[in-house]
Amino acid sequence: MMVESAFSQIDTRFAEQVIAIAESRSVEILRHEIRSAIEQATGSAAIGLYLFEDACPTLLFSSHVKDGMLDCYQSGLWRSDPILNHATATGRCGDSESLVGLDNWQDSLTFRILSHYGFHYNLGGPIRCEDRIVGVLYTARERGNSSYGAVDRLFMDLVCRSSSLAIANLVSLGALRGVEMLPPNKQVSRYSPPATELLSPRQADVAMRLCRGQTNKEIARAIGISDQTVKDHLAVLCRRFGAHNRTRLAARLAARIFEYEAI
């Protein structure tokens, strides 16, 4: 009954957008159609579509999302992502706030990273090909906006279904190769409750830039802090990861960053 009520609230103009997504015949057209539909439905143009490679999500395309946030996700945030876990385990869409629980949401790692990059809520669902889950599609809503509701989740489900048809067509046309098809209900990540000793968004940003080979001055300039503050952050990270120098820290971070253990 609730689903029927939610469905009745979706304006019929979105039907054409959903069809346009399904009929996309190139990756770029698919990106444009998904972004356009989600922006009109949810008010946010932020999207990210990942396809699995060696059971890890690899970005196919994104829109209106900063590189730093994409780097955070790709480097290990996905391992504790409740949406990815839910999508691969159940084949259904979900939003992190509902999955984590309202009381725990603002204390969660996902919220902290989203908030650092200007968002407060995210929503996503599975991408399928030949009845196999091959990826996940995300959107996020900027801070100051309301959280996602039943209508948003239903619309995202329609977008994921139509996107799945487009992906299947692109695979059959040879426009996408090497798409890994996970068996139904195959989990590629495991969600665990927030740890008490996590990297702060600022520490995470410094750590990511270190791993990408940036110097202290380059890191300081990029994120608007002093060279000394960068050194202070690196000193804290060295202590936490048991590294005696910058080079050793970078190597350890590359292997362990964002696995989010309590150190």
C-alpha cells in the first residue's frame, strides 16, 4: 500500500527519462541521461556508477562529485559502505541513513566523508546484467536538504533498472568489456558498526594525497592549510600506522587506508 502511494507521487514526465536511460547507446549518453533524471527527481546532479572488477567497484563515470571523494571511495571506503552491502546482498536500493539507523547516521564514517565533501545523504542501488549484479549506482544530496524517503528510493529503483538495461545493451554491443558478473546475493563488502578511532576527513584527505605522491607543500596548497599542519597530520598518521618515515607511511597507507580498523 505504501509502495503504491509512493508510486502515485512520481510525475509521469519521469517515465520518458527512465526510457531514455534504458535506450542509451553510449557510456556518455547514459551518464547524461542518468544525471538529468536524478537531478530532476531529487534535486541533486551528483552521481557515480561503479562496475565490479575483481569483486571491487571501479568507477565508470561520475558527475558533480569531487575527485577527493571518489578517491576516498575507491581506496577502501566501499569496504564499509552499507549501500553496497545492501545492494549486493538483497538486490535492492537503499539509503545509508535508513540502513545504518537514524541514531547512528551522523556518527558513521559514511556521513563524515560525505559531509566533508558537502553532502549529508546518499542513495544507491544495484546494476544488473543477465540476472547478475555487475555494479552499483549512487547519488548524494547536499547538506541542508532533507533525507531520502520512499518516493526517492522507488525512483532510484526505476533508474537502476533502466540503467541495467542500458548496461546490458552496451555489453552486447561491445561498448563495455570485462564486466564482472557477480552471482545473485554475492556480497563484495561487509558493513561493520563505526569504530571509535577513525581517520578524520582532514587526515583522510592528507593521507590520500600522500599516497598520490604529493609533497607537503602541494598538500598544504591543495587543501588550504600550512606546511606545519600537514607535518602534524603526517606525524599523527605515522604513530597510528607504526611508520618511521614518510615513505614507509605511504606504503602502509596504500595497503590499509580506509579499512577502518581501530588502531
